[in-house]
Amino acid sequence: MKLNANGIEISVIMNQENTSDYISLTDIAKRKDPDEPRIVISNWMSSYSTIDFLATWETLYNPNFNRLEFQTVRSEPGRLIMTPKQWIERMSAIGITSQAGRYGGTYAHSDIAFEFASWISPEFKLYLIKDYQRLKTEESRRLELGWDTKRELSKINYRIHTDAIKEFLITPELTKQEQNYTYATEADILNVALFGKTAKQWREETGHKKLNIRDFASVEQLIVLVNLESMNADLIRQKLPANERVQKLRSIAYYQLHSLTSSNAADKLKQDIQNRIEQKKS
């Protein structure tokens, strides 16, 4: 997931386990120095006011925070020098984390990231907060409109899809690896038809190696996905080649999405879902 703070893209890791979001300090630091963001972060952390803030945050949210080690660092003579790695390892800290790989870097809980952004530039911090609020509003709206229900429905309906694959595309001579590849390929046929890209392409673009492109779909896209799963199952039974199925499914997806996202249809859809939510509450 990406934020856009006045034209600068900031990566966000959506933590689905505890609902906390971690924002890239590396991307924020590039606002000050695009070539050496690591040094910018280290300079920020090599300040007593910064580590006091970090220690307060860890005390509030991390029961395993090493307070004794922090006091040792706080009382050491000479100039303070602190890096994210040192802070994480010495303090058993959880508010800051490091990610390896192509989309790696230093990430921090949103509370900490905003503090860092304020140190970079108060104006930049406001842009960051504004786009982060947009992200959370969209996330809240997805849940309010029954997004979770639609996602679960698409997972259940996927059984129809996999049964067709098993019956018509999985043959006895295929190895387990080849079978798994077949299932993944068919899943990507749906992804390409609906999103215009495979799951791998999406992960490479976003850096979300362990997340699913479908978990970021809109309600309208999930409705279309349910339909595409059933349609592709029928096309598999008709023994149509994969390239023909992709073309048919993309055409159907485009038509259905256009219909659902047109102003009148979208408003009616949202109102229908809201009415169902209210009925369940009463």
C-alpha cells in the first residue's frame, strides 16, 4: 500500500493481525535526502528527545521493552549515536522494524512515523497525515459496506472454480508441483481479467510479498470476482483454451464493473448493503 504525501510515495505495511500500520521511515527520509535516507534516520534517532519519545511509546505498548538497557544508553557519556538496528536489538523494540529485500527499509508504527515526519518538515507531516486519513477512511468504508462478507463469499464460491479445474484440467500424470501451478495459473486468469495483472506482478509493484491482491479489492470488484469464478468454471467445462477464456472474462469484468460503479448503480448498491446492515442490527 502506498501513501502520497505531496507527490512523494510512502510505503505502508498493513498489519492485519493487530490492525497497526507501519509506515516507511526510509521513504519519508528521502524527502530530506534521496540518496542517503539511512543517515537521515540515524541522525534523527541520535537525539535524546527522540529516544525519550521512542522509549515512552515502547513503555506504553511493549511489555518486553528493555528499560534497563534504555537507562544505560541514556546515561552513557559522550555523543549519542543510535541506528534503527541498534535500537531494535538493544531495547527489544517493536515500534520500529527493518524489512529486507527490494522493497525493504526501515518502517515504524504510524505514531512514530508522524513524529519523524514532523522532524523532517511540519508541512510534510500534514500532507502525510492527510493521505493516511484518506487511506483509513477508505478502509473503514470497505468494512462498513460489507467488504468482509463479499470477500468471504468469493472464497466460498471459489470452490466451484477449483472443482472445475480438478475435474477438467488436473490429470493423473501431473506432479503435485504441476497441479499447484495449474491452480495458481487459473487463479491468475481471474486476476488478469479483473485487475489487469497477475498476483506476482501486483506483489512486485507493491512490495507486499505475503498479502493477497484480492484483499485490497473494492466491494464492486469482489462482486464481479464471484461472477467470474462461476463463469470461468463453465468455460473450463466447455474446454475453451486459456487465452480465449481470459479475453471473454476481461470483457465481462469490464462491463460489470462499469455497470456497478456508474453513479446510480453504486449508490443503489451501497444503500442496499446499508439497509441489510441496519436490518441485522434491529
